[in-house]
Amino acid sequence: MIKLSQPNIPEEALGAVVEVIRSGQLVHGEQCVHLERELSRYLGCNECLLVSSGTAALHIALLALNIGKGDAVIVPDFTFPATANVVALVGATPIIVDVDSTSYNIDPDRLAEVVQNWKGPEKLRAIMPVHEFGNPAGMGQILELASRHELHVIEDAACALGAQVSANSVGTLGDLGCFSFHPRKTLTTGEGGAIATNSVELAKRIRLLRNHGMERAGSEIKFHTPGLNYRLTDFQACLARYQLPKLDEWIALRRELAKTYSDKLKPLEQLGLLRLPQIAEGHSWQTYMVVLDKRFSRTEIIDCMRTLGIEVGMGAQSLSCIGLYSNAHNQRLCYPNGKELSLSGLALPFFEKISKKDVDAVCGALSDVLYKLS
Ligand SMILES: *Cc1c(COP(=O)(O)O)cnc(C)c1O
């Protein structure tokens, strides 16, 4: 079976993780301290706080900015639902904006329309752009709009570690940037995440919130705020420290792989059988997703590919279509672009170690299946 995705854990990491476990220092050890420093340096930001998942990062970001009841936060329609779930869970209202069907990211014109015409009753507090599949969202326009309307920007960079806008890392451009180390992401600790920020004040709040609101001063313990336990373990941090030095090399391989797929699948696009993803500058390619022509049933194609030994799958969800988030602001049942991407998006096997032979097999099988069903 050619898998959709495969974690790339360096062999050397395994022994090192065992050492950390043998040491008995499973949490609150040096590994997390080192990784936070190494990630800050890699990203080029002042502070990077480790947490237990990408969802924890998003949740704590909202809490750190005191976003809650009576507030509203803008999210793109096409994403993993965690982006909107955390907004709802802090008591705020997610405001869904449709995405662009080429970049798969929030549509900057629709976003501007929503912000400029905002009438409440909630107080619009933040924009939460997603860098979908590693493709940087239009941060120039987003930051400009946010600053003009005094909104916070929380980047959902969960699947975009290493993606760049000009020479800047995504996740460091807004107030807070959230990353995930889930096994489907390019760098993984099993579960895990991080929050990047240049604000000393926010970093301080996040440190408290992820650790029971607790601060140790010598032998004294103070509880400053109601907090959570969203810490990462030291053996997980150790796992990440062996991957981070290789990340840029991996992303380079992923960029090549995306080009190879697009070259090989070009004829299918010319025949109108599918659309290829945008090959954008700075893209870190966590996922390579094509969009099938609407004549096809994706389920049927996934099944056909599976019988040929190839695992393919859907890309992400449309928040407006899953039905959880219809409210006074999100009355349209389904946004057209998000809906199309969520129904017809097809993610292809994509990881650094995939062989040329397997890439050929995927492209060959996909052509055969699409010809047969068209
Ligand atoms: C993966 C992902 C998340 C969730 O991250 P977890 O670590 O699985 O909690 C949130 N948003 C986006 C865009 C993601 O890709």
C-alpha cells in the first residue's frame, strides 16, 4: 500500500528518546527548554511556547488574548474544524468567510467586506487565517486590515511550520502563531504543538495558562490565574529536536515532489478532469491536494485507488457545510468554494521518502481511474 503520509523520525532520535525516558525527567526538563530556544531561532521570533497539541495552541491563544463571550473571530471556511471549535469553546462566535478556490486560503476581498461592514452585536476581536496545507495566506492584506480595525491576528499555522512570506516564517507575522506536531504534519512528536510570539506579555500569559496558572518562585508556588495542563513532555520535545535541523531539507524535497506531481498530472488538468494546486512561493507543502471535476464521486475514486494499493483521501472540511456553525452571521448553508474543496479535494500520497516509482504509480493509477470513470 502506498500510504497518504508517513512520519519521518530519524533513527538517531530513538536512542535519544530512550535516554530521556531513562533519566526519569519526563516533564519540566531540559529538552523542552532547548526546543523552545531552537524553534524561536528557526522561526525568527522572540518566544516560542510548547504545548500539547495544535488545538491546545489555538485554544490558549484565544485565552491569552482574553477572547470570550460577546466576541467574534473570523475563520476561513476550508480548514480542520479545530480552528472554529476553539472559538466556540471560549464562548465567542466564529464568523466564517469563504476561501479562494486556487490558494485554498481565506479570500482577502470577502474578508475585507466582512470586517468593513461589521455591525455586531458581538465585538469583532480577531482574524484567524489558516495557512492551508502550508500555503501562506495573504498576510500583507490581513495585517493591514487588522491594524486598521484594531483586530488581533492569530495565525493557524498548524500545518505550515517552515512556510514563509518573503523572508519571514508564517506564524510570526500576527500576534500569535499556532503550530501542530501531529503525525500528519511534516515535523511530529505524536501529539504536540507550539505558539510563536514576539510579545513578552503574551508569552508570560501563555506560560501560566499552559501550566495550571502556576508560577514557582524559589520554594513558593503562586497561582495567578485559572490554568490548564497543556504541557509537552520532554521525550516528545527530544523527538522534535532531531527533526528540526532536517526540516528545511525536507521542505525542499516536498517542493520538488509538488512540482513533479503537477508536471505529471498537467495532462489531466488540460482535459478538465481535475485542477492542480497553486505552486506558491514559500509553500511548505504539508499536503498536496488536487480538486476533482464535479462529474466524479470522490468516494468512488478513493475506493478505486485503494484497490490499486494507493491511499488517497479528502483534504479538509468546509465549516459552513458541517452545520455546527450556522448562526445569525453564517446563514448561508454552504459557501461555494469551501464546499467544492471539501467535496472534491483529493489529497495524494505525500512524504519525503516516497520513491519516484511510487509517484509514477500514483499518477498512472489516477489517470486510469479518471479516464475509466469519465
Ligand atoms: C492539524 C491542524 C489542527 C489541529 O492540530 P492538532 O495538533 O491535531 O490538535 C488545527 N488546524 C489546522 C489547520 C490543522 O491542519
